[in-house]
Amino acid sequence: MIQWRKTQVERWDAWTGETNLIAVTVVPELGGKAVSLRNRKTGREWLWHSGKLLGNRGYGTSFGDGDESGWDEMFPAINAGVYPHEPWQGRPIPDHGEVWSRPWEHRVTDSEALSCRIDGEQFPYVLEKTYTSPAEGTLRIDYAVTNRSESPFSFLWAAHPLLQVREGMKLHVPAELTEIEVSYSAGERLGTFGDKHAWPLAHGAAGEPIDLRTVEPNAGRFAEKYYFSGRLSAGFAGISDPATGEALTFRFPADRVPYLAVWANYGGFGGNYQLALEPATGRMDELAHAVRQGEAATVPARGVYRWHLDVNML
């Protein structure tokens, strides 16, 4: 069971939900983002904060012009671009999507569920998410996209939880995953868009071995975004701290969320030191590319696409 109470973070109204183990704080007005995800028993804060004041410059602005902190929802695309087919062909989609920079409607039900929703800006959809706790140590987020139009709607969704990390922490993914495809690599250490490498041991541009399972030092040089090749048959990803035994695991239905990405920023982008595990409904950040490859999710006309994400702590 989770209990919600109204709180305030900086100058923003927020809601904090607590179980015996987990505390999460959500700011509906800031794209429905979570600004804190804390282990109540150890005191560990899992979400990274940039040190900037919370806030953003509104719809259509760059993610980097906002606070860049916490856990945002990226939808209906990740990279800025245009919608690829009719009846909305050519309509612009901003950086990181439409929903992270706008207020969400919200309500608390019997103090045990926080429900948030937002209408599309350029497209006729409603995106909803509801936070509950079905078991001790588990935070569940149920998602639904409703298509209000008479045409199918293709989209990318990815969770974007920026995590605090330190050198030596370990990533955990299904054993079936043996290859990655690069979306971005600072200085082209892993090459350019579409280049592929073995997981977990890749090789850099100079032939140097890179253990992608292990969080690297904050060297100020490296930053990569990559997707695992192909669809998942098991939906989970996690990170652990061997020094403390603490761990954070994401579980999700692979038939609805069939892809997984990693953003590993070891000082190479903006000087930030952070990592994100990103379960995703599509692949490779660019909606037009995903549609061409048959790797975007689609909600049928007047239909609903549902999925969930469980967050487990140790």
C-alpha cells in the first residue's frame, strides 16, 4: 500500500507517496515528472539532480534549457522531428516529446493512487499514468494512450529516469541481449548512429575494450545512448551497487514495451554524471526512423494502448 500526501518542492506543488520502503515525489505541473525516488530504509536517493532550479521554458523548448533532473516521460517521440505519415505528416514534435514540458492534470484516489493525464498538443491523444504500490518494495506505474482520432497513431514512449551513479555500479539486463546499436556517442567513441557493437564488451574507436555493464568513472569524456538490438522476450533492466548491496530494477511487459535503451553519461555531455535505463515502446529515438523500420508502437483508431512499469528496490 502507498499513501500520498501533498507536499512542495522548491516553489512547486507536489505529491509524495510512501510505502515502508519507497518514497516517490511527483510534480504534476512539471510534465508529471518524479523529482525524488528514495529508499526509506537506507536513505539512498536514486534520482539525479542537476543543481538547477526546477522548471522548464515551456512547450517546444529544448530539454537542456530546463532543469534536466529527475524522471520525465518521453512521448510521442524522443528526438525532435516531424510526424512521418498522414493525416499528421509534417507536424513538428519537440525535443524529448510533447509532454515533459507541460502541466498534467492529476487527482489522488483514496490516498492510494496518484493519477495523471495530459492531452496531446499537435495530435489527438490522451496519455495517462497512475502510480500505485501492489506489493511492498514495488512502485507500479500504469500507462495508457487513448487515440481520439479515426486514424492509427504511431508513437515512441520511453521512461527517462536519470539516476545517480558512481564508478563500479553494475547494469543488469536479460541474458538474451548480446548486441547494441548506437543512437549517439560523444566523440564517436562507439561510432555513429546505427553502428553496432557486442554487449557487454564493446570496442571503442581506437580498439580499446569497454565493459558496458560497469559504470565508468566521471572522466568528463564519455557519453553514449544505445539500444539493444531486436525485441525483448523478458522485460527487465536493473542497476546495483556492489559496495552497498542496494539495487533498483525495472520490470515491464515485453509484448507492450519490447525495447530497452541505456543513456550513460560519464561527464561527456554537459559535464553531467548520470545514467538512465529506458524501457521503450520503439527504437532508436527518431520516430520517422522507427516507423520505417517497423519498430514504433501504434494505437489503432479510437483505440487504447496500455502498459505498466514496476520499480523494485533493494
